[in-house]
Amino acid sequence: MSYPDLKRAFELSSTLLEAKTFHDLNIIVMKTLSEIKNIEKVSTYEILGRRNAMNKTREPLVRKFPRYLDEDYVDEFADVVKLISQHGQEGVSTFSYKRETFVYLYINQDQSTEKLVLMKGELDNYHREVINGIARIYTHQIALFDAKERDTLTKLHNRQTLDTTFEQVLDFYRTNKGTTLKSWLAMLDIDHFKSINDKFGHLYGDEVLIHFANIMRKTFRHSDFLFRYGGEEFMVIFNQTDKDGAETALERFRNAVEAHEFPSGKVTVSIGCTPINPDTAITLMIEAADEALYLSKSNGRNQTNFVTKSTSHSVDNDCEFF
């Protein structure tokens, strides 16, 4: 390798390693790849849910990056992504579709989320080796960010990623001011969770948390963002609906939890929800959802309440009623 090539390799490596979050990493990767000769467009995706070897014809559940919340948005490469998700190989490969050539990097490191980087264009041998090098670093960084940004027990996103995701949602509404539907923030709290731990032990408590997270995945849409906020508290940002739609989604989830057979017996959930407003501070929206949750708990639990905006700055996040 010549000195200029070696220097460029170190520069690329350093740029990728500077990313502090998964969000930053994708921005850097798209910018870096788009500067490569003959690459016309670069897109990155999360394909949610592990590929089923027995059913490769299933419709993929795809989230494009940067995230698009508009339900009417249609990705121009949707058909290509679908075919790659069904038949593509892990690593860097080439794919032809309707006389157009694509290069893609497909990653499936865990059982929950697959990653896909899609590039439209053809590569010579030199630039293919460049992309192979980028792919190795990108794959390594993905593993690090998954460990950093996902809760180790439930595999949902953790509290650390909430602010970043929140900002992306707010950016969508700031850019699309004519959007009539809203996103909503819901706080979910497992009722009497301390009693479950005290009666059955923490291993049973952990099982309850895992089952609870799995019900969240099954009940909410794959376009919604799910978080373990801490302890027995979870959060959901669900997008592009009205209050009736939000209430329907949350009641469906609440009923699913109540009907589920947990290892410790019957479990219920109290829920507080608030609309997301791009002109309101994130902390105030979290306070509003927390106030709505407080109403659900103080009024008997196992219910959903809405608060439009925070009216108090003194709600105790750790409050527990027995």
C-alpha cells in the first residue's frame, strides 16, 4: 500500500471511530461512502426481527435511517431492501435489480435487529477493498453501540438513547410543520413490581421484565421506539396518530399485559401519556407523561391517563404505592 493510500486508510478509520452514538455512526458512514467514486446514493436501514430461515418470503419490517415518521413516505429502494433481506448474504456483496447495480453491507449480529447499508453504483477492485475495510470497522462499532445503547436484560433501547431518538422525532415535526398527526410519549410502569421481587426473588423479577418487553415488541408497531427507562419503568414513542389512536394502542397493550401468563402470576401495568410537541422541552414532556402515570397509579392502577402538558416540577419518579 502506498503512503497516500495508507494515510487515507488511517483517516477513514479515525473518522469512523470518532462516532459517539449509532446515530452519529450512520451519518459518518453515509457521508464517507457517498464520496467514493461511482457511488450515487447511500442509504442505511434497520431490519427489525430476525430473519426466519423457514419463511424467507415474509415481508421485512424496515426502518430507514435517518428515520422517516411520515406514514405516506415510500423509500425508492424498498423493493431492493426487501429482496436483500430475504436472500442477501452477510458481509459485503453486489446485487443487481432492474439493470441497476447495488453494493450492500448486511449485518446480523444479534437476534433482534439487522443492519443494512445500501449503495447504488459499481465499484472497481480498489474501492471494493476500501468498502471492505469500512465494513469491518462499521460492524465492530455496531456491536459496541448495541452493547452501549441497548438494555442488557430486555434488549430494548436504554435510557441513554432516549434523548437522541427524541431529538430525531422533534426534527421531523420541525421540518414537516403541516403534519396533522402527532407522536406520543408513554410511560409504562409495572404495578407492584417491588412486591414481585420480594415474594419470588429477583430472578422471577427479571423474567417478568423480559416477558413485559416481549409484549411491547408484539403489541406496538415496529415504527415505534421502545425503551427500558429504568427498573420496572418503560417508555414508548409512537408516531403519526391522534389521541384516539394513541389510547387504542395503549389500551391494547394494557389488556395484553393483564391477559399474559407471567411466571409470578397476574401482572398489570399503569400508563401515562402525553403528546410530543416540538416547541416543548424534552424534560417537560417526560414530566407530563410522569404526571399522567401518577394519576393512573393514584386512581387504582391498571389504567391509562393522559396529561397534555406538565403542571408541576415536583413529581417523584420513584414514587410507589402499595
